[in-house]
Amino acid sequence: MTSVPDAPPEPAESGGSAPPPGPPPDAGGDDLLSVARLASPTEERNPRTTDLDLLPAADVVRLILDEDAGVASVVRGERYRVTQAVELAVAAIRAGGRVHYVGAGTSGRLGVLDAVELAPTYGVGAEWFDAHLAGGPDAMTVSVEGAEDDVAGGRRDLDHVGPHDLVVGLAASGRTPYVGGAFDLARERGAHTVLVSANPTASLADGVDVAILLDTGPEAVTGSTRMKAATAQKIVLNTFSTATMVRLGKTYSNLMVDVRASNAKLRARLVRLLGQATGLEPEVCAPVLADAGGEVQVALVMLLAGVDAPAARAALHGDGGVRGALGRLGAAPSR
């Protein structure tokens, strides 16, 4: 398996460790109290918004946006670890494995959203990115009672994970038992693990290969992690999956070259994309795209290398996407 280099020395990000995830909390007793005492910035009251319910709409909007304004810089501070995660994902997919998103509630739904959107954008489905949401597909639109506390459910949903896979756990609190169960199984199977959390003292960070800990601070509405914590996770996922696609040859320059054209609008976009990549007129690009069976990468190689569809398709068998194919054909790629 691919080894992950240690991060360069940085200031300590936390003041200690929370207890490891235990059994699901019940309606009372020590388990419930331990969760109530969970140390996480997202569960603290925000001193800047204590009068939120007394303010007019304009001030409520301003305060919420003021809180959101710093989220991108928090994510930027974790860019080295995001890079590590990307390298693990690329290695996993090249080895025939998959990336698995695992989460509950808002965090899990963001994972599903990211995985689903890779299909129309990069032509990638569950064979590369698979998302697992506590409570199953119904939990996308309704709350499934107790699903996030189901350790066994996390193990069960990841039962097909293998040693070449990468499991990315999404947990704003950093303690979600469902994610913990998935991590336990992943480690037993020899798969790499990544945690994305809004808790710098996340207990799930213990034992993962890469911990992306985003200290977004207290929410404008206490504990509402669909706000800053979710925004930070979304930025991480956008960056993580997009960078992975770029490294796997799913773009040419900054152009998407594996778009699935399911309607006339998208087919026109593909013709325009070919023109942007080659400098040729739509009248030249459109028939080549048709000859390529609508496959943008094939059409692009045909146009840039001056070969027919079978030769272009054969050249694309290998690493490097369009640039790799052009190199194999001895055609200098345009920049």
C-alpha cells in the first residue's frame, strides 16, 4: 500500500484528545453524559451571535455571512493533508480500488452529493467513488432515527471494502459511531483511511492515515453543523475529488474531457469545449465528435494528433489521459 509522508512540523492544533468512540448513547446514563460533554468548537455558543433572535433580517444575514467568510482560510490551512488524501485516492484507483465516503446526517449527504456529481462531470460512477450514508438512501431526505449511532451499520455498509480502497469518513463531531465502525473494518481489511472533521480534538482521528481537522469555530446557531462545518467539508470534498480527477487524466488543461452529454445543450457544450482545446471552428469539431461516438477524449486526440477514432481510442489506453495519448502518438499537446 502507498505510504503517507508525515506532515511538516506545524503548531499543535488541539489541546488534547477526546475519549475514543464508545457504544451508542442511550436515553440516559454515563454514555449520554459523555456525549453531552463532547469537546467540539461547533457545540460552543458563539459570542458574536447571542442576540441573533432580536435582530432584523439584514443583520441576521450579515452575521451569518461574516461567520462564513473565514471558512476558506481554515480549509486552506489543511491543504497539506488534503494533498495527502488526494495522493491516497489516486493510488487507490490506479491499483483497482475505490474511494468510499462514509458519513451520517449533513456530513454523509455531502459525501453522496460529491460522489453523484462526478458521474455527469467526469464520467465516473461507483466503480471509483462510492458513498455510504447512515440510514441508507432514505436518509438523504428524512432523518433516520439512531442511524449515526449504528457501529454495526458502518461495518455492514463497508463489508465489500478491500485492501486497495480508501475510506473517507465525514464527521463534523469527529466521533460518529457509524463512521467509527466503517474505519474499524477498513483497518481490518488493510484499506487506508481519511477523516474530515470540524473538531480539532476528534476522537476518530486516532489511527487514521490522514486527519483533516477543520476548526471552523462555533456556529452562528449553536450546534448547527449544516452551516460553517458543512461549508468547510464541502470545500474539502470539491478540492479532493476534483484534484483526484485531474491527476487521473479526467481533464485536458482546465477543460472537462469526460462529460456525459445527455441532452442537446450538453452536446453543444462538448463541441465548444473541443473548439476551446484546439482553436478549431465548431463546424470542424462537430463531425469529429460524431465520428468519436460522442467521446470527448477520443475526439480531442483525433483533432490534435490527426488520427482516426480507432487509433485515438487505442492511444488512450494507458495513464495520462489525453496528454498521455498524444505522447504515445508522438503529437505535441497544445498548451
